[in-house]
Amino acid sequence: MSDDAVSTGPPATPTGRPRVLLVGGRPDQVRKAHDLGLEVVHAQYPDAYDPALAPYVDQALLLDYGDVDRLLPLVRALHAAHPLQGAVSLFELGLLPAARINEALGLGGTSVATVELLLDKWRMRQHLAAKGLSPVAAAVGRSTRDVREFVAAHGLPVVVKPLRESGSLGVFLLRDLADVDAVAGRFRALDDGRWAIGDLAGADSFEEFLMEEFLDGPEISVETLSSGGRHVVVAVTDKECGGPGFVELGHAQPSTCPAGTLREVTRLVAHFLDAVGLHDGPGHTEVKLTSRGPRIVESHNRVGGDRINDLTEAVYGVDMERHALGVPFGALEPLTAPPAPRGGAAVRFLTPPPGRVVEVTGVDAVRADPACVDVRVGVAPGAEVPPLTWNEDKVGHVVARGATAAEAIAHGRRLAAAIRVRTEPGTSRTDGARP
């Protein structure tokens, strides 16, 4: 990737449309911003920018946007010539740059302090503990000795995970003493030197780790849209774990949790969002339903990944990405009440054995199935399937609909089983590394 910042597109002229800096994100999110009537300035990594977006982008800044010290002077110059109404991002790595730009230019939006609090899991735990909200025993470690001391204080099982990453990367569940002695080395092995600009992890991601007491019970996520401090729960997503570590194999909406549990979770998440200062925009908050009551796992000031927005749109008719892009700039009205479900939807991920892909079959038949909402396979013959260690190792998905969540889950499993990604032993990476 070039280290030079490149601006593309003609010199901007006022259009009367809200002028917005979109930091990172997928091409379909750029198109959504344009279709909402926004004038889009798009900051993107040079090798991630799609030239086909030209009709939807008024100006593009092609650079490592994570380097805010380089990005901010360019944005200041653009803002001085033709003022921006704000910066927004729907992608993990763009959240902090967008917040820093908004703060530097006085454009409002979620504060840098709130974004940092959500990105740093240890700071979040300390913050919640100080407020007496969702108590979870936690500490930062660097060595096997630190893990042993934490286990001595809190018992097994214990979770070890990165302080800042997402996507279930580097999350280990320790159930016995053999795991305790090995986990520090396994965690550090994740830093194999192959991280690049634009990855969710970097060379300094694995120097320290967070140790937490294990939270028993199923995990759900709560999808929220907030405006002026009013939090609306758009959906609650049931999760199916079962992959290595905490890799999720599927999601479904609407949640099948009892009504009383959902009320308790809704109250907890509202208190949590208030506590961390997330007053506007989307939220994706993961919650464990433990034997002691619901506990916050982590949260993000963005829409949930893993096709959760697809489920929310199919079940509730709400595209949370459009709301995140449009509401701050007056292109959409804020959601004021929880929507009612209209059926069920589920996503099931494709996780074939690691190795070289020999054959992919069944995709066309699945796409033609009435229960199929969407199907995508990201590998073709000759590609390498890595061992399943985090969310980015999944090679595809099927989104299915049904009259209920249970019916959608059954359809999703059936359709996913109909797609065969046949592999043979090859040169795929070993556990703990990343492409």
C-alpha cells in the first residue's frame, strides 16, 4: 500500500446536500449514504477503494485513515473550503478516527472518550466496576504467573482475550491447569509479524491480555439505535456458539428468550449505554445470561457484524446502517419505538475443514430455495481455507427466513448443509496465525 495520501474526484462545489465524511466501510454502505441524499467524502485504504464507487462518492481520500495525524490536516482543509456536517463510520477501525475528527472540528457525534471506553475492554470493566454495574472479575496480565494468580483468586474456568480486538480473535477459555500454563505462549504466538495496515490487530495487540471470570449461560446481542439519549432496542439476537474458542456459527432473530429476561436485559443495556456516554447512533452490545443475571460482555458504537443487520432488516424492516448514516444529518427520522417482528431470520456460517478448496457445489440450488434470503461463498477452487480460529476464517454464509426464528434456524442449517466446500490437505496456515 502506498504511504501517500491521494484525493480523487473534482474540486468540491456546494450541492446543498449534507456533506459527510464516511471513514472506511463496505461499498454498499457508501451507496446507502449516497442514496440517502448525502454528499459523500470517503476516506479509504488505497487497496480497498472500489473505482466502481465513483458515481456515489463526491471526493475520496485514499490513505491509511487509522493515521489520524495524517488524515486530520486533509480533512481540515476540505472542511475549510466546504464545511462537513460530520464524520461517521460503520467499521471498527474507523470509529476512533471519525470521533477524533468530529471532536477536532466541533461537529458533535459520539465522543472520543466514549469510543475509547468501548474499544478498551479493560477500561470498560474498570468503568463499570466503579459504577457498580454488571460486575465481572477482571485483570490485565502479561505472563503465566499473572494467569495463575488470577485463577488462584477466582477459580476456573477463566477467559483470556485481547484488550481491544473484536471478531473472537485470540479468545481462550481455560478449563484446567494445563491450559493455564500454556495460554500466555499461545496468546503471544498470535503476533506472528504478518499483520498489515487495515487489519483488526497489529504488532502491539498481544503484549498484554485481559483475564476475566467465565460467565456461564447463553450469549445474546442487543441491537440499539439511540437519539438524544433515548435508546430504542431494535432487536435482540440469539447466538449459536460451538466453534473453537468463542467463534459463532450462527445468529437468529427474534430472540426466543422469555419476556421477563428481555425486560431485564433491556434495562441493563440502557443503563450501560448511559454509563459509557453513548447517547446517539447504533449500538451492538453482547450480553451473557448468567445464573446471577445478565452481564455485559462488550459493546460497540456500530451496527453488529456477522450479517446481523441483514437479520434485523428481514425481521423488523429496519436497516440500522441507513439509520446510522441518515439520522445524524436529518436524512431520516430517529426511531422512537421498538419495531414488531414479522417472522424470523437466521444466518448460518460455512466452516469447511481447512485445506485447499477442490470443489464448491450447491450454491445455485440454495439461492433458488424460497427460504433463502442471501447466500455468499468467499472461496473458489484453489483457495486456501484456514483453521477456524476467529470470525474472519468463516468462508461464507446463508441467510434464511421462516415464520419463526426456530423455522429460520432449521432452514439455515438445511441450506448451509446443501453447500459443499470440499477441501484437501494443503498449505493453509497453522493455528494462531493469520493471512
